[in-house]
Amino acid sequence: MAQEEEQHQQPQNLQVLSALDAAKTQWYHFTAIVVAGMGFFTDAYDLFCISLVTKLLGRIYYHVDGSPSPGSLPPHVSSSVNGVAFVGTFSGQLFFGWLGDKLGRKSVYGMTLVLMVVCSLASGLSLGHSAAGVMTTLCFFRFWLGFGIGGDYPLSATIMSEYANKRTRGAFIAAVFAMQGFGILAGGTVAIAVSAAFDRFFPAPPYFVNPAASTNAAADYAWRIILMFGALPAALTYYWRMKMPETARYTALVARDAKRAAADMANILKVEVEIEEEQTRVERITSNSFGLFSREFLRRHGLHLLGTASTWFLLDVAFYSQNLFQKDIFSAVGWIPNAATMSALGEVYRIARAQTLIALCGTVPGYWFTVAFIDVLGRFAIQVLGFFMMTAFMVGLAVPYHHWTTAGNHVGFVVLYGFTFFFANFGPNSTTFIVPAEIFPARLRSTCHGISAAAGKLGAMVGAFGFLYLAQNPDPAKTDEGYPPGIGVRNSLFLLAGCNLLGMAFSFLVPESKGKSLEDISGENEGEEEAAAASADVYHNRTVPVSV
């Protein structure tokens, strides 16, 4: 009787899901990392490569005869070109996140990749009879490129979390996200190669020597090639992405087909599962379903969603603003000479070289430190440490900013600047992507990840639009052409440090998920516990013959 009562009170996870949680790391896990990760490689390439060619676009399409400085994108055009992909990404994260829970992860996964390939190519083919026409078509295609990229966030994270075992789940999701670092690195490398090759075969003088000849006709092909290259890695992985089966967790807990879930996992992970009575248990577990806008969701996960969304928002304000105006920082500290002393392609080469160096020394190592330590230290510790160190390094850049910008101190500035990227990636830039894929129920997991990621892209838009203006010099005579005076780079760094402190505070709303089953973290087994409790009540209250 005691054993029977204990079985009623302590239901275990579904056998197929328990088998996944305990499965040894297998070749298919690494295949899934590469297939999902190449989407993020493309995402990062497409989002960051635009900052490498905006100066070139200004020289080509907004040249003013007789001007002492090269042409530059007007503020509203620059904001649109830099930020429109983030608007698309924001929309795609919400839409595809919701669709991934409605139609299934696999059904939606191919749509995002096709959209990314087509729009990467179309961005490079942007045409028009005027500068406004070219910029308009470029913005149009980059919006839809961002829309596809947005879908990749919730789907890749959710698929990887639902395939992984609980012991190494954090490392697997982090490895998918870490492909962003290689995408950023590839963007800089391609820009270096293309600009160097064009400069060799179509040499051009510096702007101050011959303004018209410094931007030759070949330069218009260079930026198009750089943008179009992003279609290649995504196209190469389309076949394997379409071969991936639906995740067992979606099939069992959302589609409610335990037999199919067990069969799929047995085929790809060599997991043997007994499926007797699993279908009955699926019905019990999913009997306590509640919607995103229900009081029950608010009670159980409201603070969790606030925590994941707010930390991602604050992180992206700091992270994306740095990436977008880092070329201006490099100019301020002397890494990139005055624009008039370079040809158009020479400027692309210098900007790309500086960004690639930062990616190689700070960005990429940070991602892989997270892969190595996230299942050892946990998500919370890495996130709080990352926010704290980003705050410290930004203050370290801002307080003696005038010291760093004087001759002989430039290297110290770049080293500290690189460390902010290292601790962003060995910190909240990785963990804010991982945690939303773990702590919400399967039927809402993709949606909640999409909401959290979309909050991050709102932060990116603040950086993309706001800091193009805020980082301008307070002296009107020293601002970029067409921009009003701002608060300067120094004060911008102080503001970003404050965002990081707030992010550290909001991190305390997010639970630790290291080493736990997804169903235990999200509370999905509580449906079966309630059913088991009801069954136990029936057991205790059943009629027992009484002797008189």
C-alpha cells in the first residue's frame, strides 16, 4: 500500500524525455549544433557586415563635389540602413516564435532559412535610378532579411534545448549561439579580402588627392559582394535542416503523440524507450495547460519572462551600440586615419581590420568560454559576472577617456574595449539566449523565447538609432556631417555602464536551470502531480467494508 501511494504522489518524467535527459553525447548532437549554428553564423554576418560598408555607401551615393571630406550617409538614411534589419528581426522573433509553438519547430525552421538566403542575395542586388532608390530597396530587403533572422533565434534555441541532455544542455545551446562570433569574424574577413582584392586590381588615390577618382566604379560592386556572401553558409545547410525530425518534447507535450516521439528519438539518438502507458501519462501532464495571457502563467512565469526580456533588452542596448559606433571609436583613438587620407576601399579595409581584430581577441573567445563553463558555473553566475565586468570596463574606458585618446595610449583603450566584448559574450550575450529556451513550458517555449529576444532587439534599436546621435561630439564643429551635437563617446560609455548595472539587478528574477530537466524547471510535471493527487484522494476515500 505504501509503494502504491508513493507512486501516486511522485510521478516521474515521461520515459522518452527521461531517456533524452540521460542520453550520452552522440554524433547527432554535434550535427544539430552545426546545422542550427550555421543559421546564427549567417545571422551575425548579415547583421554586422552592414556597419563595414556604411562609410562606403556614403562615398558612392552621397558624394558632394568640392567638399573637403568624403560623402557620408545622411543621419536618417544611416539610421535606416543600420536599424531596419533590427526592426525586421524584432518582428520575426515574435511571429516565428509564436508559429514555432503552433505548427512545430521543424515546420517553421526551413521558412526562416529560405528567407535569409533570398534576402541576402537581394540586398546585394539593390537597384535604383537615384541614391534614394538604392537605399530604399536596400532597406526593404534588409527588413525581410531581418525577419528571417528573427525566426532563427527562438527556433534554434528551442530545438537545441529540446534535443540536448540535461548534463550538457547549456554547452550545446551556447555552442549554437557561439557561431555568431565566427559570423562576425567572417564578416570582417570577407570585407578585408574583397576590399584588398579590388584595391589591388582597381587602385584608387586618397580622397584629398583626387576626390572623384578615390571612389572608382568598382567600389559599387564591392559592398554588394560583401552583403551577398551571407547567403552562402545558410544555403549550404538547408538540406540538413530539412532532414531534422521534430523534437520529442514538442511531439510528446504539445502534439501529444508519445509513440511518435519515442520512434523519432530512437532513430536519431539510439535511445530505446518503453512506451507502455506513455500516452496516458502525456494526457495527464498536458491536462493542466494554460495560455500565455492567463493568470496561471503570470503566477508561475510572469517574473521569469520579465527577467529574461529586461536583461536581454539592457544587454543589447550596450552590445549593439558598441558594434555600431566602434568604427567611430577607432577613428577617435587613431586606429583609422582621417577619411580624406584614404580611398573608399582603403577605408573599408581599415574598418574591417579593426573590427576583425576585436572579434578575434575579445568576441570569439568569450563565446567559447561560455560553452566551456556554463554547465560548471551555471547561467546565473556567468550572467551576473558578465554584467558586472562590462560595467567595470566601460567605467574604466569612460573615466580616463581623454587619457586613452592621446597619442601612445590607444592600445590600452582597445584592450579594455576588447574586454567589454569578452565579458559580454562570456556573460549575458550568451546566457540571455540560453535561459529562455529552458525555463518555460514546451507549448510556450518558442513564443516566450521570441518575446525575450524581441525585447533584446528593441534594445538593439535603441543602440542602432539612439547612439548614432548620442555618441556625436558635443562641439557642433566636430560632429559628423548632418548630425546634431550629442553627449560624446565618453558620456555614452557612462550611460551604457548604467544599463549593465540594471541588467545585473534584473538577473535576480531569472531561476538557475543548470543540470535540471526542462520539465522540472518549467513545472510541466505539475499537471501530472495534480492528477496524481486527485487519484490519491480517490484512493484514500474509496469505500472499505466495515466489520460490525
